[in-house]
Amino acid sequence: MQSRLRVQGHPIQPMLVTFPLGLFVSATVFDLTDVLGGPAFLGEVGYWTGVAALVAAALSAVAGMVDLWDVPGDRTRRTAISFNLVNTVMAAMFLLTCLVRSQSPQRGASAAVLITELVALAVGGVGVHLGARLMREFDTGRAEAGTLDALAGSTIEIVRPRP
């Protein structure tokens, strides 16, 4: 099975997922530093990093929904739906922390916000496991890097996957 959205034969959605995950981890590190007594501006940096992660998560979710459209109704579909739901829960938890923090003028982190973010990252760890399983399924049939088949065609493809 192949992903519908690809760049040079590689699925786009797994590439996009790395941005929100990395930004969510970075936001949590900034907030941890803020809660442990670091400079106050790190709390605001953590807030805006979380906002950027939410935007990236929305873009990743759109790509995931496009790929989900053609996933056959078997174990792979259940894994894809679980993957998207787990990532939605993680993003919703970070959205909750951003909404709570948006009311304060400094947008600093608190212990409750930090705990919520750590739980969200644990949920995201389950998503990483499910995403790795999906990559093994979606990666079959892709042209190997370094071959002439990988260089043929346009840079960005939107195609209907082969059955």
C-alpha cells in the first residue's frame, strides 16, 4: 500500500508528524525550565512553541485524513484510525494548556500545565509506536532511494494508491 500524498516517493504525512512532535517536546522542555525557576521568558517561548505545534498538528492531521481515505478496511485501517485519534488526543491536551495559559499576561507555565504536557507526551509516545507500524505498511512498494526509479517523475505527487 502507498500513501496518496508523496514527495519523491516518500509519504508526506510521516514527515509532517515530526514537526508537531518535536515542537511539543520543545514546548515541554521550555515549560519545565520555567517551572524549575529559569528565566520567565522561557514560559512564553514554551507557549508560542505549543501554538506552533498545534498549527503543525493541524496540517499533519489533514495529510493523515487524505491518506486514511484509501486505507483498506482491515487491521491497517484500525491502526491508522487509532494513530489519528491518539495524535488528536495529544494535540487536544496541548490545546487545553494553551487555552489556560492564554488568559495570563506572562503566559508562563505552572506545575499543572507541565503535568498535562508530560501526560500528553506519553500519549504521543503511543502515537509514535502506531506511526511506526503504519510506516511499515505504507512503505511497501516504494522505489528505493538511490535508484533511477526514485528520481523519475515529478517532485510532488498526488496519486491514487494501487490496490
